[in-house]
Amino acid sequence: MTLADTAAELRRLHTAPELLQVVNVWDVVSAKAVASLPETRALATASHSIASTFGYPDGEQIPVEIMLDMAGRIARAVDVPVSADLEAGYGDPGETVRRAIGEGIAGANLEDELKPLAESVAAVEAAVAAADAEGVPFALNARTDAFLRGNDRPREVWIADAIERGRAYLDAGATCVFVPGIFGEDEVVELVDGIGAFRVSLIGLPGVPTPARLAELGVARLSYGPTTQRVALGALQDLAAELYAGGVLPSGIRALN
């Protein structure tokens, strides 16, 4: 398959009636481990996890060249579409998307950081235009931080803001709208009703409805951000503590690398 074919498939997965679950990865070995599962239809990188791997804090502190290189290594190592977390576009969303496509990336998250709406829409438009120029039907998961950065506002205000921004991003060419946060079912219903069925992307955190219920509510995509790396590192730390305490390695260790 060409990258255009892969990107078209990723867009289809985002807008199909079935919920797309993407388990976030941060390097080649984690990507291969998850991609080897028959249930895996696509992968997503987590910017926070990749930055941590190289010793950088989250928030575009890692050089974009390192972030894109790792995303490209992941994409070339697996046979499923890869969506990259491109944060806010590293100062030039269009150019960053163009470079990501050059690395074999089929889609991406692009966050608005709750910047003014016109500025945020322009960033989405630039990303979409860059992909169109490359001939790739890029799956753009436009993220709004209406809740993460604005949840000090009344509930009805941040939800209305998320819906307004989400609709504007879809009009600008985004595939779906990512609204990260810990929401109950009522908030999910309002977001889906306001933005559109199979157009809302969420993060799976404790307290969020189950994947099966989110699918029933019309959510398009569910990802897990940096929590997958934290779980893996927690398991490593627990193992090390057990070994230091006189324990032994468990039997049945799988060779995943």
C-alpha cells in the first residue's frame, strides 16, 4: 500500500461506526509489541512519552527532528497506520505535517492550546493544505483544550467552546475532534450531539465510560496518551523492587523484541 492508501484507511477507521481504539506507543519495540496483536488496526504515538524517552519535558521541548524521527521509525516498523502526536505543530503546523508525511505518518493530533479560535482554525487549515499538497488524505485529529485548559469555566461554557471549536475544525478539514479530559456519560453525549456522531475523539482515563459504551454513544476514537508508558514503567519498577527483595524472574517471559 502507498502512504495515500494507508492514510485513507486511517481516515476510514476514524469515521466508521466502530470505535477505533489506538494504544499509544513511544518507540519501535513498544510499537511492534502492540502491532503484533490481531486486534490492532492502527497505532498512535504519545508526544509526552517520546519526549520522556529522550529526557525532555512535554510541551514541544523536544526538538521536532527527534520527535519526527522516532515517529518515522515507528511507522516503518509496523504494518498498520500510525497517527503521530505533533503537539501544536512546533511553530509551523503545515511544515510539520509535511515532514511527518515524509516519515510515513498517516495522521496526527494537532492541539489548539486554547489559542484564539481564528488562529487555531488557521493551524488546522495549514495542516490540511500541506497534506493535500502531498497527495495524502491525512487523518487529522484536531485537539481542543477547551476542558484541559479551560475547565475553571462553568461546565456549559467549556462544553460550548469545545463544540464551537470542534465544528470549526471539521469545517477546516479535520477528520475528527479530540477533546481530552475525564468525562462522564452526560458530557460525552453533549459533545457527540454538538460536534457530530463518529467525529469525537476521547482519551481513556479512569472514570471515562468503557470502550463498549463509548461506541454506543457514537465516539469515533479512543486513545490512552502517556498512561501506557507509565503502566509499562510501573511494571518495570515493581519487577526491579521484587528482584532487589530477593525475588526471581517470572516464568513464561515473552520475547517481544
